Amino acid sequence: MTENRTEGTDYYQSLRDEMVEHQIEARGVHDPRVLEAMRRIPRHLFVPEPNRPRAYEDMPLPAGEGQTISQPYIVAWMTDLLRLDGHETVLEIGTGTGYQTAVLGMLARKVYTMERLEPLAKSARRRLEKLGFKNIEVTVGDGSKGFPEHAPYHGLIVTAGSPQVPQVLVEQLAEGGRLVIPVGTSSMQMLTIVEKHGDIISSTEKGSCVFVPLVGKYGWRP
């Protein structure tokens, strides 16, 4: 992965180091691989130009098309909950600007990501290609249906709030796989982990969060 900048490497690196120390590690994310990915991925390149000076602040930011880029801690937290070791095939629902995608791309063997809004998918694909990622495939489609063509997935992450856990996504999990998804109302969700072990499907709520709605057949209707 290469990095394009409008300011020096030390400037952006210092911002990322501070972000990881104060926003992420201090809140309990300690997986060294996740922390290293958060230190390396140039978040400012995934934030639309008007908000780029705020790229490393502890907040979500507008991503265009009525969507948002999650705050850094939420990206790290959700990634940490997947427990990736580098050998997994992962599906992301909700590409957005591609920032979460890039973090996953550093930590998994292969990442498939789905975005229902074509303008966002196209711009994310350009960013990820420019940064040199070869293990990420961006697709336009209804992410609430998953991506059965490449299932099963060892990790599945949904970056939009769903009214329930779509059964179709659970069915696309590999044995021992994990689904991380916000579930609840359109204004408040609980970040939920779904695990698959044989015929046993377990679900654990990890904490409250707020995401844009998951729009699609098995999410919120358009």
C-alpha cells in the first residue's frame, strides 16, 4: 500500500498515532494487528475534501450521498470483534468511502465489499486501487442479501443499521464464522455478534451504536 499526501508523512502519521492511542487503545481495543492497520491507513484520503481537516477527530463525518464514514473507534471496534488472523475471506456490507474496507484489506486474505450506491462504490474503488490494494473487490448491489457467489465467509461486517439480523447473511457464514451487525431501530442500534458453530447460532450484544439504515430487501425498505 502506498500513500498520497498533501502534507508530510510525519504530520499525518502523528495524527494517526494520537488517534490510535487516545480514541482506540484507550477504549479497550488492543489487538496489535488492528491497531497497526489503524495507524497505517490514511483516513484523510477517505474523507471528502471539505471535511478532510477533521479526518482524525473522534466523530463520524459526511461521506456523500447521504451516508457517513464511521468514527475511528467504531471502525476499530467492529474490526476487532471479527477476530481476524489474516487467512479469512470477509464480506463487508456498506462500502461507503472505503475506509473500513481498507482496514479489512490489511487484515484479511480477501475482502468482498458491497455498496448499493454506485457513485460511492466507484469512488471507493478508485481510492483502494490508488492505494495499491489487490485483495479487495467492490461490487454494487443490495447488501442485505449478502453476496452468495463467494460464500461462505469467515467474517461478515455490516456498516449500516438493520431492523433484524438477516437470516440470509447468517447462512453465508462459514463454520466458526462471525457476523458483526448493528441491530435495532433506524435511530439506535445494538452492535451484535452472531457466531456459527455447526447447527448452533449464538448472538451477543456488545453495546449501543448509531448507523445509517441498511436499505434493501432484508433491511429497511427504500
